Amino acid sequence: MATTLTSKGQVTIPKQIRDALNLAPGCSVDFAVNREGDVVIHKVGARPIRKPDRFEAARGKADVKWRTDDLMALLRGEA
């Protein structure tokens, strides 16, 4: 996984690495260089509390059980 260094010395941590380390915005990370010259990144401390995303907050709120065909007809203005 390659990434590009910005003029400010910043890089984006690839999603696969963020997922593997369970990193979220606000997490602290520590960088080290091992004997072979490889850079190693470690997660520091506990994971910060995350707000649910807008879809997660709305999930399970509907009381009406729509049939797909009826809902699509309503959304298309056919009902």
C-alpha cells in the first residue's frame, strides 16, 4: 500500500491499516523505526467515543412496513 507524502510531511494511513488497528478520527498513534529500518505504527490508548453516523441514528425508526413495489411507486409518483 503506497501513499504520497504532502509538502507538510503528512500521509494518509490506508483504510486497511486503519481497520486492522481499529483507528478512528481522534485516535493517537505512535511511530517507530525498527532495526531493519521499517516504520512501525502503534495505536496509543483507548479508542475515542464515536458518534453514530446519520444512518445508524435512523436505523430501526420506521413503524410502517412498506412493500418494495409500493414504496418505489410512491417515490416515483405513481401512487
